[in-house]
Amino acid sequence: MWYEPPWPRSSPVSAFRDRRARLSRALAPLCALIAAGQRRSKNYPANTFPFRADSHFLYLVGRSIPGAALLLGGNEPELFVPPTSSDDVIWTGPTLDEDELGAKLELPVRPLPDLPDRLRDLRDMHTEVATVSPNEEATAEWLTRTLGRRIEARRGAALADGSADARLADALIDLRLPHDEAAVAQLSHAAIVTHGAHVAGMEATRPGIYEAEVSAAMVGAIMKAGLTVSYEPIVTVHGEVLHNETHHNQVAAGDLVLADVGAETPEGFAGDVTRVWPANGRFSATQRAIYDLVLDAQQHAISLVRPGMRYRSIHEGAARRMLAGLVDLGIFRGSVDGLAERGAHALFFPHGVGHLLGVDVHDMEDLGDRAGYAPGRARPVRFGDCYLRLDRDLKRGMAVTIEPGFYRIPALLEDQELTAPFEADLDRDTLARFSDVRGIRIEDDVLVTDDGAQVLTSHIPKEAAAVEQLVAGR
């Protein structure tokens, strides 16, 4: 069960040094400039969003330093940081100077104004400098000025194969797909704190409470442990809205609460877990039937995780298991094979079974399908399957989520174009009996091991009886 987590610990400096060295070797003779990014204002300039560095920068440096840039290649990596001013000391307190920061990171640190001269030296040596397109315009404009070529602020954009930027993207993917020992430790810590958040949410729930109060309990547990959220919390009685981020509804006695909440370490490594529980501490018979169906599909999918397994096959395995359960309940008629072949699962399970997990909660999706899909593979076009975020053969050290779900989405079930091929198979009268189920998703974080899988979030209760006991306080 839950216990008080240790305070977050930094990964050893050697881990970042090794990552930088491996990336430099993979890129040679290219160099790479990776920007941390800029602070962004909420409304007026001085009121900024909390700063989080670009994930590739975080992976290679381990610190969020606004305006900094890492130059890889050449003789040794160099970190360029903006100079501080007297105003900075007044408003944000003292900071490490370049020598002190360099000693902490075991990395040469130079003033950012020195970067243009360093890049000019590389151009004189006919060394090409690659970069990664950032999320926001300010960094894109800075990179454009600094590198002397247009850099678009559009993550996931297509890259010309063979270009310097494509080579950098592929090298980063190869480096980050299998997690090293330091990364696994960070993911494990995020999982521990995420555990505490979900326990806090279950214990806080009672009929009459608002979603915001449950969310506050969960986020508070994460903040108390010295971490932050890895994405905006989804805590809702409307589980049929997949990314519902509003928290204004009051929780009724017969409601199910769906909570998709994860913690993020200071180095950016994410937890990503979904649990569903009954507000009154007891699933109804119909809620329990669907809950057990989703849990069975999730456990079956996790059992398929091992090196060499194609992730798309895990998705298809979860979909077939869901269909088998729906046939058993009488919601669908016909053979599972025939239903699966036609994609009937997407009426109730319209998303992929999961995604990569790492420094990003959807790891490396800034690089688009180049990261999620192995060379030669493309996204399916069929509804539902087209949302699958990952189609690679699993390797030891990769981390993924496994998160099948069942959703009664009115817009889908009322869409005649989508439902027409399945009307003869769908028993709407039986489906109506499950009207107290809006949405159920069960998600865990899974590490691929030498011969199978380790569920990093296995301690978070998900068996129906254990969930009921925790919510009811018994």
C-alpha cells in the first residue's frame, strides 16, 4: 500500500554525461544545438507560466534553465546560458554563476552571447549544425536568428530524410527509446508519487463532493512529495469525455469517478495512471460488469508485453478481449473474429491502447510519428485504430502505458455513418441497461524487461474489491 515517498533525487551527473556522449557519437560529424526554450507569459510579460525546459534538453542536461542552449559535437559539449542581471537577484534570488553551474553539471558553461562566435567557427570548418523544432514561436525565432536558417515552431512536422535535423531526430529516438538505469529510477519515483495521488483521490471521494475537491486532493499529494503534475489532471464523472479537464461537477452517489493523473519529477519523467472508482464505495452490478471487462482486457494486454512484441498487436489483443466481453454481456452479437475484422470495438474503445512514456508523458511525440512508428509503418486509417500512437516492436528498457477503455459516447452512438455497419450486431436494448456507465479506463505504466514486463504502478489498487474498500474506508 501507500507509504510516504522519499524526496526527489537527481540522477547522477554521469548519466547525463553518458547520454551526451552517445548522442554526439551517433551524430558525428554533425553538431547539434538543443534549446531549453523561453519563459511564456500568461497575460502581461512578468506573469509567466511555470517554466519547464524542452524535453530533449532536460534529458541531456537534467535542469530547466530558461533561455539556455546545449551545443553537442566538436571537441566537447558546451552549455550556453543567458547572463543574469541585478534585477534577477532582487526578484528571484541568487543563482549559480557559470563556473559554479559548470562544476555542478561537469559540463563547460559559457555566456550565451559567446554562442554566435562558436557557431561561426563551426561554419568555417564546414560543420553542419542540426536542431529540433521547438513548440513555441519565441524559441523558433531565436533559433532562426542564431542558425541563419528558418526553423519552424511546429512539433511533429515532417523532416526530409537525410537532412541534418532528421538525423538528429532519429539519433534522439534511438537514444531515448530504451531507458537507462537513471531514467528507470526516475520513472519509478514518478510511479510512487502517482500511487499516493490516486490513493488520496479515492480516500477523498464521497457523494456530494465536487470533482475539483478530488482533483485538489490528488494534486496536493503530488506537490507534497516535491513533484508536479505531468499533464493537466482529468478527474471527472464524465468519463466518456476522454480528455475532460473541467472539474465543476458535483459527484452523485451513483457516479463513477474517472481520474487520469500522473506525477512528474524535476527531470521531467512522467507517471501516467487512470483509475475509476464508485463515489459511494460500491459498484452497481452493471458498473462492475463493465469494469471487470475493461480490467480483463488491460491485464490481457499487459501479459502480451515483452521484447519483440509488436505494440500494434497488443492494441489488437486488447480490442479483441473487449469485444469478447461485450459479446458475453449481450451488447454485441456475432463472432469476435468478424467484429474485430470490421473494427466494431471502436464504437466503445475509440483510442489506442497506450503510448510511449518517458521525459514526456507521451514520449517524443514532439517528433510525431517518426518516434511512434517504426520505419516502414504508418498509422492505420480506420476509425479508432487511427488514434494508435505507437507501432514499434518492443525492446528491453522501453516504457509504455497500457490503457484500454469503454465509453458510451453519445456522439459516436448517434452517428449513423459510423454505426450503420454494426447495427445488426449491436443490441441497443441491452446497452441501455448499462446507462450508469459513462466511461471506464484503467491505465498502468509498464517497463519492458528482459523476458516480459514490470508494471511500475502495480501498487495502485485496481481490483474492484480493493478499490471499493479504499473508497469506502473499510
